Amino acid sequence: MLEWILILLIVAAVAALLGLHGLAGVAMTGAKILIGIVLILFLLAVLGIFTLA
């Protein structure tokens, strides 16, 4: 999942540099959603509520 976050952030950066603000916004929104999911799973794993193994 972290790979997808990095890919979306790179796509957003390149799209913003090329002036494709719509695509940059969509890619950044996708990255934000995935970051939120990763943070929630991490907190659940730290608290022992959810195990990743």
C-alpha cells in the first residue's frame, strides 16, 4: 500500500508541474485516502486491536 501512496504522490507532482491540476488533485486525494487507511491500521496494530500478521 505504501508503494501506491508513493506512486500517487509522484503522479500528482508531475501532473502539477505539467499544469494538469485536475489530475494532480485526483492523485493527491487518492494518496491522502490511502495515508489515512495506513495510519488507522497502524494505530489499531499498536493498540493491539488489529494484528497485521
